[in-house]
Amino acid sequence: MLTSFPVCVFVGSLLGFLTGMGVGGGSLLILWLTLVLGFDQAAARGINLLFFLPASAICCVFRLRQGKLNLRVCLPAILSGCAAAVLGSLIAASLDTGLLRRPFGILLLLTGLRELLYRPKKR
């Protein structure tokens, strides 16, 4: 049931929507792929990257049109982020996936806790 095509389309659409809102649908996609669909960690990361690239490109176009994205300010972060992604991918490819599971799970738990417990500072 959970692996059926309509359910996968629904989950993909929901995660794409969350990605468009900047919530972090990619992290949830990795959880869906590994826990529900049974993909191994390396395959889930690759699929997540393929999911994220077009979704983020579309979001960037919309943010540019809205005037919410200043490329001059963002360009250093974009370039350094791309370089770090290449380095991280090379390192991750050489590591055992078991070593990556626990830190990723801890990161997700800490991120979730932060989102649940975060209180904006009053001015």
C-alpha cells in the first residue's frame, strides 16, 4: 500500500511543496526512501539530490522574480556551498554507509527538536 504509485506521487508532491516553502523536504524524502521504501542510504542520498536540484532551481526562479533573492549577496555562499558539496560527496562515497546513518539521524533529531522548541526572541 505505502509503496504504490499513487502514494509515492502524493508523498513526492507533498515533499516538493515543503521544499518550495523552505521546510526541508529532502531530509524527509531520505527518511521515506530508507524507512518506508527500503532503499539503502547511498541510493536514498542520490535520489534526494536528483529530487532537490530541479525543485531548488524552480524555487530560485520564483524568489528572483519576487525580488526576494539578491544574487550578489548569495553568490559567495552558492559557490562555496557547491565546492563543499563536491568535497562532501567524495568523502561520503568513500565511507561506510553505517558510519553516516547515525550522525544523519542525530542531525534530524536535533533539527526536529529545534523546530519544536524554537521561540522567537521578543523585541
